[in-house]
Amino acid sequence: MKANMNATRTQKNLEAAFAGESMANRKYLYFAKIARKLGDEEVAALFEKTANEETAHAFSHLDLIFHDEKMTVQRLLELAIEGELYETNHMYPEFEQVAREEGDAAAVAEFKEQAAESAGHADIFAQAAKRFAGLAKVEAVHAARYQQMLDKKPA
Ligand SMILES: [Fe+2]
Ligand SMILES: [Fe+2]
């Protein structure tokens, strides 16, 4: 996630806690996959159950970060586009440069590929935002037409 420069310490801590819980979630799902491959179904299931609880922890941090009660679909798409473009245009190019300097070809390839994937995600979200804006306009036209009809109706 893009760092918010004007955030309070608590807002920054919420972001860090969200990052930690999110990482725990994906890490435990990954560990479950390995444990299952190693033949320990019980430990795999334990990792999966705990991963779900980490998701709940991450979501309650997100509620305080994004104030879900005030959210709109348009804003969700804007935030998603912002995050994906940050990855595409800033984060991955910087990481790729460092990997190149350090001669880590696998990481260079990984960062390049993921930058392209993030650009793809930004595109898909942008298309959805356009559709949403279009729908909102159509809705407004329908509402206005309906209101006109109501206004013309004889009493
Ligand atoms: Fe947790
Ligand atoms: Fe993405």
C-alpha cells in the first residue's frame, strides 16, 4: 500500500498492523500448501484455520483505515487504481533497478512481470470505474425523466 505522508502515528500503526496480519494470512496459506505436500494434513488444516482468523484481524484494521461506513464504489475503485499504479510506476521499477544492480536476474524478471500485472489490474479497475460513472449518469437521466413525468402529472 502507498504510504500516507500526513498520517498520524496511530494511522501508520494501523497500516503496519494491517500489513502484518495480511502477510500472516498469505504466509499461512502458503505454509499449508507446503505442509500438505509434505503429507501433514493436520498441520495444513491448522495453518488454513489460522489464516482465516488473520484475515478477520486484517479486516478489522481496514475498517479503521478506510471507514467502510463512509465508502462508495467509486472511491474503492479510485483507491485500487492508485495502489496498482503506485506498484507499476514506482515500487516495481525501483525494486527492478536494485535487483539489476545486484545481478539478481530472477528478481528482475519477477518485478517486471508483476509491474505489468499491476498495470493490467489498474486498467481493469479503470474500466469498471468508467462503467460505474456511465451507470450513475444513466441513473441520473432516468431519475430526472421520472421526476419530469411526476411533475407533469395532473393533480
Ligand atoms: Fe493476527
Ligand atoms: Fe495487483
